[in-house]
Amino acid sequence: MGFWTGLGFTLLISAFLILPVLVSVLPGITANQFEGLSSGLTTRWLREVWANYGGTVLLSLQIALSTLVITLLVGVPAAYVLARHAGVTARLVEEALVMPVAVPGIATALGLILAYGAVGDLRASWLFILVGHVVFCLPFMVRAVLAVLLSMDLKGLEEAARACGASWPQRFLGVILPNIAGGMLAGSLMVVTLSLGEFNMTLLLHTPFTRTLPVGLADAYTALRTEMASAYTLIFFVLIVPLLSAMQWAAGRADRVGAVR
Amino acid sequence: MSVAIKLRGCGKTWPGGTVALHPLDLDIAAGETLVLLGPSGCGKTTLLRLIAGLELPDAGGQVLFDGEDVTRLPIERRNVGMVFQSYALFPNMDVAGNIGYGLRVRGIPRAEVARRVDEMLEMTRLTEFARRRVDALSGGQRQRVALARAIAPRPRVLLLDEPLSALDARLREELRQEIDALLRSLGITAIYVTHDQAEAMALSDRICAMERGRIAQIGTGRDLYHRPANDFVAGFVGDTNRLGEELVRPEQLALHPSAEGEWTVQRATFLGPFVRVKLRDAAGRELMVDMPDLATPAPGARVEVRRRGPA
Amino acid sequence: MSDRLRAALLIAPALAVFGAFFLIPLGQLAVAGGAGGYTTILTEPRYLRSLGVTLLVAALTTAITLGIATAVGLFLARNRFPGRGTLLALLTLPLAFPGVVVGYLVIMLAGRQGLVSEISMALGGERIVFAYSLAGLLLGYVYFSIPRTLLTVIAAAEKLDPRLEEAARSLGASPLGVLRDVLLPGLSPALTAAGAICFATATGAFGTAFALASRIDVLPMVIYTEFTLQANLAVAAALSFLLGLATWAVLALARGASGGAAG
């Protein structure tokens, strides 16, 4: 394959991925979508969407940040243990912990409803959605942190800290955490992005009072006029695209740091 | 400050059943520099890690510091300093941060930490690099940071695990001399692991040669070189010729050209400071002789071999 | 505190989350199907048909995605040119776009008022609409599969030893021969891994089909319909459990085959 053929094909695929994004958000800021951009730009659709669906955005942010805090608190210690232990048990635990990624969200969600749908007011609470997001996102945090832990000389650094007289909390906080900050950042960006966009589980887990952004979007796609749906999609992209860009930046940085070491 | 170390019945068996170390006794005097010498897999690093407190000996083994039983005391409470083969510098801290770490975790006041760090920086000639990131240092500089970090908290014992093996030959020689001077001036009990016999000779008060999880011989460098306890030790600390029951080093022999000589020169290899001559006799026995590069005999020449003065 | 005890305490929260909110629910799911649920699935042709369609869509998605990602990935891994970074960023940007949004993108591209339809009209032809057909669904699935697959292929292609290709060329191999004998075998663990993830994701994908309100009855849509509209819990549970088991098995098999490269 010659260079120009390759470049042409690559550009074509890039266009396939990016063009629909532009086409989809344009009606959301266009005064009259049938006349096109010549009819002028407007924030009318955005304001209308915000008035009706602003709550879904806030709820999604609330769930995403809560998911982040929990996956950090639960996932980082788990990754540390998995990195420190080489045995069969540790590998089995690792395999188990990443299983929720392999199972379709709709199956997990149905299981959660069967198991806990009748427990108190949980079914009506946003916490029910949070539980689903934590189960689904935890493996991504564990993997991101584990990858960094395995790429560094964890055992050596910890032994060196011990030789200097550091107790376990001292070396965990002073040596290990600062050196896995990159992995925690990458994992955090992934978790927030996935939680903000999670639909497969959330569609089953939500109630009319706990609608998240993607659930609202699905509703808009079937029920609202194109301008509103597009404006709503634009709001979603405004949230998610910076996160995805930050993820690309963090991955690039990790590569460079890895190359130096 | 420095302590005498006693090991009593210290063995180490890995969970899979491999014996890394057969139960052994070892006495190290206060202020002494003991070198653990041997090929990889001989148990020298395991022995060092037992003394450090990074490994627990098999049941019955005891580690004593000045008579105090420290067997169950983990390394972080043993007050030892350790230099690792990979240095294991903390990438999240600069040079001064690394050196001061052992003082900070002991809760020593900030001003005192700063004073001691400055002192260590000066001693290891790193003052101008105090704020440098450790991944921006050369190998030799990293080595000195590791050393300064280990001795900054004034440990009772200094443990060095092949500290120079990651460096090239010239730098290794230079740093070996620095470490030697440092150990002498500190007067600290030091245990130094290496597989390099020249390093062992240069640094040690005594050498403990190890073979397959056992101590093969303990003694001064001269003891090991001139009176090796067995073939393993003899072979490990230098090349040898076997003359009957006797071991003779190549540089203890001298050649004399002689038409009636019983040895024939096979090959003469120029090695810089000396020439190594390989000889063979009619019976097929082989002999190595080291001599200065003066009047080097040509292959095929017949020579007599005599011993130089007494060893 | 002993190392073992500390390790146990540190991993306990993760295991608790896994046990309480994944293992127990999945167990409930397996049981809730009951004998009736599983029998119904196996005897009613429309469930089997849906299974067949789902596997077909997933297989086609995987094949198309691997083809595109291999071509683009090899090109980007082996060429350096101005703008390469930007291209790579654009190609991997949709990495975590939710399926439901991708469904909307397909509608805006190939729906009744979509870009393709407008262009075909403007050119004086017939209105071309394929968003709601198998082609539309495939378009969406390929869309969200490309970024992740591409990243895996590029990472693997950059790890290939360029000397192998030089050696093959020095021995007289043609470009096609190099591709067949050196590049593809070298990439095959990564392609297996990426393909498995692609296949499993496509099997379980739901958002795109939901947004398209597609005529194609993929399994997750059937589960949703059975559960919400028919309140047929037993069948929904049985289908979900089998679907989960199948995707997990595909990933586990691929991981075994690719020597742990599969994520």
C-alpha cells in the first residue's frame, strides 16, 4: 500500500468518525435547520434543553464524581495488592474483578434489579444507579493503576523505603501513591467518561426521578424535534470531549515517561 | 554506633522447597567490612536480606545485633542502611528529598534534616544536584545518592547489594575507592555483596566466599587467594594451575627459554599489563604463566618453568 | 500487622463490591430464568433467530473493524508526517462515546433527514435511507469499535521488530508477501484480542439499537422488550444470563489464545 493510498484511506475513516459529530450538533445551534447556517446561530435550543433536561446533566455529574471517589478508594488498594502478589490466588482475584466488563450491562442491571430491586427505597434512589456504575467502572480503575504499578520497580522502591525506616502507611502515602499518580489520573478520566456515558445498565436501573444524561438523550432522540436532540447532544459532547482529549494527553504523557525510564 | 552481628543457624528455604541457604553461623565484628562473594545463586543476597530484615530465616535461625535478638524485627525497625543493586531511588523526590527520606520518616525536625542532608550532599559531592530529579542523573550520581540516602540516618549497619554492578568498568573502579574511603571514615559495620573478586579484595576486611547456599571459606583476601580452602574458592578468586597437589597462580611462575625445556609455548596472548602464555608438555599437561611483555616467546619455543620467590 | 492480613484488608472492599453487586445479582439472574425460561428460549424460534442475528451482526462488525483498523493502524504506525498526531487524535476521540449517541449519529448520517439522504436528493436521485436497516446498525457498531481496536493495532504494530520486515525483504519477499508472512502473523495476538473485545462488545451493545429503534432484533433489545413491555422476567433473565456467559467466554478464550494480550 503506497503512502498516498494509505493517507487517503485514513482520512476517509477520520471523516467517517468526525463528520457525523459535526452534522449531529449543527441543528442544535442553527436558527432554522432546513435553511442551514445562513439562517443564523441561536442558543434557543440549548436554553430549552437546559430548562427541561438540566437535571439529567447534574445527576450524571453527581453520579460520575461519586463513582470516581468510590473506585479510587476501592480500586487503588486492590491494584496494589494485585501488583504485590504473584500467586495463583491473586491472578484469580484479578480475573474476577475485571469480569463485570465482559458481561453486557443489560445483564448486570437485570441481576441488580432482581437482587436488590425490592430492598427498601433503593430502587427509587440514585444510589441504585451509582452501584451499577461502580461495578462497571471499577475494573477500569484497577487496570489503569495496576498497569503503572507493574511497570515500575514496586518491590524495590518499597524495600528501599522500608530500609529507610518507613512504616507501611508512610511508604504507601509517601512513595507509592505519588508514583502511581499518572495511573490514577488515567483511570479517573476513564471512569468519569464511562460513567457519564453509561446507558446499557442505566436504562434499566433508572426511574422517572433518576434520569441521567444518556437516558435523557435516548428520550430526546425518540420524542423531541431534531433541533432539541442536537442541542442536547452538543451539551453531552461539551462534557465528554474534553475528558476524552485529556485521556489522550494522559496516555501520551505515560508513553513518554515510560520511554525515559 | 556500629554493632557486632552474629548469625546462628540461619537457613532459608523458599516456599517451593528450594534451599537458598543451608543453616549457617557467621560472626561479623563491629566496624568490620565483610564482603559476601560468590556467583549468582550462591545465596549471598539471601544472606544479606536475612541480616537486613527483608527475609525471615527458617525456624531456629537467629540474627543478633550486639547480642540483641533482632530476628523478628522487620527492616524498618532494625535501623540498618541499605544500598540496592537497582538503587531504587524514589522517582517522585529530588536528590535532597531522597537523601532526607530516612530522617523525615523518623520524625526528625525539619531544620535538622536539612542540615544533615547538606552534610551528606557535601560528603558525596552532590551539593549542586540537590534539586535535580533523580531520573536526570548519571549512573554514578544515582549510586552516590543511594549511598547518601542509606547512611544519612546514621544506621547501625550498612548493607550493600552489588552496588556497583550496573556501572561501567572505569566508574566502578572510581566509586569503589570512594566507598572504601567512606567505610573507613565512618567505621561502620558493613556487609557488601558482590560477584567481582577484585571488588571483594579491594574493599574487604574479610571475605566470605559462598557456594550453593553454604559458606565455602571466610578469611582475608590474601587467605583466599593464597590458601584457598577448595577448588571452587581457588577458581573463583583467580586463575590457577594445578601442579600435583599444589595450586599455583600464573603470575607465581616464570619462563626461561631453554632448548631442553620440557614445556612448549602454545600461544601468547597480550592482555595489556601482562602477557599470558599457555604451555603444554609432552604428556599433554597445560600450564598458564603470566609475564611482562618483554622478550615474549613465540609459539613453538621450548621453555623451562620455575617458581618465582615465595608467596 | 502481617503482610497477609494487610493484603486481605486492602482487597476486601473490591471483593465485597464484586461479590455483592456482581456475583449475587448474576446468581439471581441464573436462577430467575428457571427451567421455564431456558426451555422457552430453546423452543421459540424467534429467540434463536435473534441469537443468530446478534452473532451475525457481531461477526460482521468484527471483520469490518479489524480490516479497517489493520489498514489504518499499520499506516499510522509506519509513517511519520505532519498532522499524524491530529489524525490519531481524531480517530480515537470516539473511544468512549455511548452507543445511544452513536445511534443518533447514524440517524443524522443515514436517517430520513440525514446527510446521505440530503446529498442523494440534491444529486437528483432517490432519497437513500439505511439507518434503520442492518447496514445502519453495522455502521454504528463499526463506528464505536474502530477507536479501541485501532489503539490496540497501533500499539502492537509499533512493537513489531522492523528488522523482521527488512530481513524478509532482503530475502526477496514482495510487499504482499511481507504482509502475509511477517506483519499479520506478528499482529495476530493483538488482532485476536482486539477482535474478541470487538465481538463481545457488539454482542452486548444496546444503546445504538435502542436509539435507532431498528427493525433488527438484536438480543439486548429482545431482553429489554421482554422485561419492560412483556414483563416476561423468566425469559429476560435466562437470555441475559446466557448472553453474559457467552461474551465472557469469548473474551476468556481469546485471552487464552492471544497469551494474555486481550484486555
